[in-house]
Amino acid sequence: MSDASFGRLRQLVTDQVPVVMTTIVEGEGLGTRMIVTFDDVEGSLGNPKLDAQVVQDARATLDAEVSVTRQYGEQRVFLDVYPLPPELILFGAVHLSQALSRFAQALGFRVTIVDARRALATRERFPNVERIIMKWPEEAFGELEIGRNTWIAILTHDSKFDEPAIMGALKTPARYVGAIGSRKVNAERREWLRQEGVREEDIARLRAPIGLDLGGQAPEEMAIAILGEILALRNQREGGFLVHGSGNIRGVPE
């Protein structure tokens, strides 16, 4: 593939299409490039078998949002990943969401706020978020484009809002679905989901209680705990996740 591949790459990134530029960096065909998206392949590395292997790996790395170099026999290929900026959707325009949106934006997340309460879901309280959707969860999901680079946190402590938000979120391909609340509340939520016919593998996706076990109580401290869990999962690391612990959660009533 010629140097025009860089122009094509630039166009795809500008158009917000997740893409991987694959380049042979060692072995036969040194410098040959191929562009891979979730839906398309442009160019060739010169061997159909190698192409098929690299396309499969490229899409896996694009899903993981991690650039890697892989060995394929005598050839070494660099898989350079250009994912979309991650999106964080916060259900509940609460104080915690204000802190979490600020921290997440500083780390490059696009932030969307969802809350039907007009007094809370305002630009005055969330001046820099990308989007505010003033609707109940059941209505809001129809306006949201949720993919594998979407992270969802459900934060209201109100069952009539939280439960439909959890149910709707678990039907999406979002990489993360977290919900605030005590261990008792979240055990009851999981039982409710089972009674509603939600599959166990989908229930297992729910990160609830949400966040790392940092022991914080202030909104800013809790926001750091939630964002820490998101970053750990995004970077494929293990942390002190509340969902894996036991006992009372400091600052969260039973």
C-alpha cells in the first residue's frame, strides 16, 4: 500500500471510524501496509493467509484499544490502533456525576448525562459535557449509540431510575456497566434481574457495587474510585474492585 494509506487513515480518524493500520516491520514485504476497520479491509500484506490472520488480530486489538506487535512466522507486523475516544454515559445528574464528569473529561472521555429531572440536568451544573439527555432511561436508550468503547455508570440511588437503566444497559454492547449501591441493594438487583429473565452471563457484566475499594465518601473520592475501576478494566489490570469484596461499604448505607 502506498503512502496514500496515511491520507486514508487520517480521513477515517477524522470521520471517527475506529481503525488499525497494520505494517510489516520485519521480514518479506517490509513496510507493506493494510488498513483494517470492524467492517472493511483496504490493501493487502501480500499473502491471503497472513491477511486473514492479521485482520482477525487487528479487530481484536481494536476492540481492546491496545496497539501491539505480533510475529507471524518470519514476518513481524505492527498493529497500530486508532480507537474512538471512549464515551462515559452517566445515568443520574447527581453531585457524584459532576465530579466524575470533570475527571473523565480530563482523561479524554466524551461524557453524556442522562436524567429526566430538569432541575438537575442543566448546563449550569454540567457545563462541559458533550451531551445532556433529559429523559427517563427507557426513552434515552433510543437516542444513545452504544458500542464497545462505551462505559456506563448508574448513580441515582433511585430504583425507578436505576432499575430500567441497568436493564437497558445490559442489553447493549457497552464495555462497562456499573451501578452505585450497597452489597445488599445490588444482591436484590441481581435477583430482580433473574426474575425478569436476564441471562446469568449478562448479570455477571454488572459491576455493582461500583468502583475500587478506596474507602472514600465525598463525591470526588467516589468519582476517583469509579474512574479507577474503569481505567483498570480499560487497561486490562486488576484492582481492588468493590464488586469482588465483602462487608459494608464505607459511606454507603445498607
